[in-house]
Amino acid sequence: MSNLDHWEQRYGAAGYLFGTEPNAFLASQAHRLAPGQKALAIADGEGRNGVWLAQQGLDVLAVDFSPTALAKARALAESRGARLRVEEADLARWQWPRETFDVVAAIFIQFADPALRARIFDGIGQALKRGGVLLLHGYRPEQIIYGTGGPREPEHLYTRTLLQDAFAHFASLEIRDYEAVIHEGAGHHGRSALIDLIAVR
């Protein structure tokens, strides 16, 4: 089964795999957002984070390679009265825009192996305006022990050192690693080993 078929199958199930509410870390950063800003939601799946950003008054582009997920994202946006632009995109081939976005949200995008992750991280740096902010959230390697969501491949997970090195050229970095119980649909549920990055270009 291809990677796309895998996700099409997961997103094709009834309901929303990761729920319809925004990720808690993303929601906690609402004070950094302003109406009218342009935001990019990477691998946004069924739209819970992109729709929330749109509800804050941002002009949001949500990208994902699953057409089934994007159809659900459109439906969620419509049900919330939010304007959300969506684009079907394979991030291994997507042409990243240059200095376009004030905010990039990268929430649990750990489908990416190290090579693809490097391409995505480079693309984020290209797509952000100077002074723009990256809000990135994911799992640490300890998550494999918990088994409450995320990939099983250790090389897909984030460490503090990995993120520091990847975004060392940004103007400022804030990194927090911690454990918490999360409830994000059936996909992310239970005690989890998490890491947050707030990086200003």
C-alpha cells in the first residue's frame, strides 16, 4: 500500500481521525496571531488547525496530499462559517512560495523521513516572511514507548538538538519538551512525549 493509500484509508473512516478541535499547543499561541495575517497550515489533514486559524481572522492556506482529508477540511470550514483555502499537495514535490506567510503551523507532520523533513524545513524558511513565526509541535522519540499516536520510526521524531540545528538560522527559537495527556480524536489519545518550537525568522 502506498503512503497516499494508507492516509486515504485512514481519513476515509467515519468521523475525524484527529478530532475537530485545534491542537492545544497551537491554540495556546493565539496571542501571536492577528486578523489579516497570512498563514500556511502544513499537512493539515482534515482541517482542524487550519479552520481554527481561519476563525482567528487569518487568511489560511491548508495543504495536504489526501483529497479525502481536504474534502473533510472544506466541510469543517463550512460548518464553522470559516473561509479556508485548501490545496492538494505532495510536499516532496510542492513548490514552496517565497516570503509569503506571516505564520506557518506545522502540527504533527512526522510522516516525513529525514530527507523529506529537511526539504520541508527548508521550505518553511523560504515561505515565511522575515519576522514571521513558525509554530511546530510534535512527538519526541520517547513517544514510541507510550504508543498513543505518531510514527513508529524513531528517525521521524524530534529532539531538541534536531530542532535547534534545523532552525539555527532563524532570529529566535523557543523550545519546550514535556509530557502531557492529549485527546485528539482516535489518532492521538493518551499520555504523550511532546515538543514545541516557536521560531521567528
